Amino acid sequence: MDLSFTPEEQKFREEIRAWVRENLPQEISHKVHNALELTRDDLQGWARILGKKGWLGYGWPKEFGGPGWTAIQRHLFEEETALAGAPRIVPFGPVMVAPVIMAFGNAEQQKRFLPGIASGEVWWSQGYSEPGSGSDLASVKTKAERKGDKYIVNGQKTWTTLGQHGDWMFNLVRTSNEGKPQTGISFLLLDMKSPGVTVRPIKLLDGSHEVNEVFFDNVEVPAENLIGEENKGWTYAKHLLSHERTNIADVNRAKRELERLKRIAKSEGVYDDQRFRDEIAKLEVDIVALEMMVLRVLSAATSGKNSLDVAGLLKIRGSEIQQRYSELMMLAGGAYSLPLIREAMEAGWQGDFPGSNPALAPLASTFFNMRKTTIYGGSNEVQRNIVAQTVLG
């Protein structure tokens, strides 16, 4: 197995790097490199830039309007955009629901929904978790009752990331209570501007508004928005979750944040501390190991071999690494990383008191936010059980 890149792949990398350097707005790159909060305009602005180039759906085949890149080319694109300071592509549309529509939607649904996703004009949200259904996703209770050519949806979703911006939502809904819980779930596309949809913010510890509760009160959804067959949504959900868990690993962002950690450690005078350097070295080894695992999967896909189903394993290691680099940044910053005054930061304050480092102001927010990574997308405890059963046997 050869994990080195070919000359053609290296040339492709240089082309991506040059294009990103030319087209990524400096103000957005600055925010990403310094972990400052990105607005909807920042996220969707970058999505539209990629959409105009035809790269927002960078993992899509040509038949659906994508570039038709190989797995290696997709990896290089992700790496170069991350290192340049581009925002992560909001995954719910191009990375998550689009593959489901391609694989299980009909031609009319593909024609209707994919162009808006590819252009970055339509913002999608994910309707999976509920107050009593997180890692046990098969227990969803949001009900969709078929009445003629419509479904009437009632229930609640929670932890809906960036749902306040959503135009459309893909939903797991219960259409039957017969048999096993998994057999009564359907996959429904819902216009969030429909009467009866209420989005309520959940404020996080740092005061930000990233996640939401979404309520459905007799929401009418055309039956033509059902993906695939009724009561087969669990199959489609599993297809989607494999994309989500691989995306959560985000090895390229970890490489960028490792360099940020080193900058902070040097600026705070702790980089020369041998014990702290040991912690950075261990983190770097784990990031390289995660990258090698990703490259092994890509190599197997390129050679036509069947790779192990390691989406859960990538999610476990990637999420733990994200938590570790945020913890080490906090340790490097010491007491100066603790203040978190959102109103002052929004007004432009970045730690401008004597002895402070402006780079430290967002650290507490990042630290708090990263606590979620080992829970969402399927908690790591559940993922370890799945890996034990499906990979180790």
C-alpha cells in the first residue's frame, strides 16, 4: 500500500491551493485562524463562492453536477481549504442529505433539491435528535400521519445545529408503531417556512446560539417530499450517518489547530517546557495516526478493495483529538484563557489589557463547544460498541 501522493495529485493540490488563495476572503480566513465566531453571511458567502466554482458538492459525481473527483482529490481539497483558513462546509446539505437524495430519491426530487444545495443558496438543517432520542435514534417519536397527498407532522427535534438559519430540514419521522422501532421510521423533507414550525434557540454556556429546539404543530408536508419508501427511513439514515461520522473526524482541521496550539504555546512562553512539549508531541502523533487511517481508507477505495467500515472509529478518534487540542490551548493560556465576556468580544475587545494575548480571548468558548464532539453523531461509547461488533468481530 503506497500512501504517498502521485505527481498528478501533487499538481492537483497546487491548483486547489492557488484557487483558494485567490478566492477565500481575508476577513473570513482571519476569523477561522483565530477561532472567532462566523456569521451566517460568512458561512453562506463561502458556500456560494464554492458553489459558483462547482465545488460545494466536491464529493458529488459528475452526473449530479459535482466535479467527479477521486477520494484522494477530495482529501486534498479538504486539507488545502482547512489549512488556508476556510470555514468548514456546513455539512447538512452537500455532505449529508444530498447523498441520500442521490441514492434513494427519485429523479424529480433530485432535479428539485440538488441544484439549490450545490449552489449554496438553500440552507439545510438536520432533524434527527429528540429530547428522548439521541444515541438511541430508533426511538424517535415525531409523528407523520399520512392524510391523502400530505403528511401531518407533530413532535419536536432538539440540538438542531444552526437551525435558526434553515430553509429546509431533513427529518426522521415515525410513520408506524408496528414491529421493531427501526421499521416504522420514514425520511421526510420539510420546508421550515411551513405554518406550524417553531424554532426556539438553546443558549450555550458561552452565550452563543448554535443549537435549537424545533417544534412541529400539525405541519403539512406534501407526500412527494418522502424520500424512498415509507418506513424505510432507517436504512437511509444509516447511509447518511456514515457520511456524518467520517466528516466529524476532520483530520485537516486538527492539523490546522495543532499549528495554532504551537503558536499560542510559544507566545505564552510554555513551548520550552518539556512536559508541555511532550503533550503537544503526543497530540501530533495521534493526528498523524488519524491521517494515516484516513489515507488507508482512501487507498483502499482507490484500488477497488473493500475497506473496513471504520466511520465510527474515525469519529471516535477525531472527536477526542478535537477535545485535546482545545484543552491544551487552555492550559497554554493559563489564567488569561478564562475570561469570556461575549458582549465585549462582539464589540471588538480581544484581550487588550496589559500582559494579555488577543489570541486567547476565544479559547474558553472553543473549549466549552468541543465538549459536545464525543456525544453528537452517535456518542463515542455507543460507537465503541459498534466498532467492537462490526470491525473486531
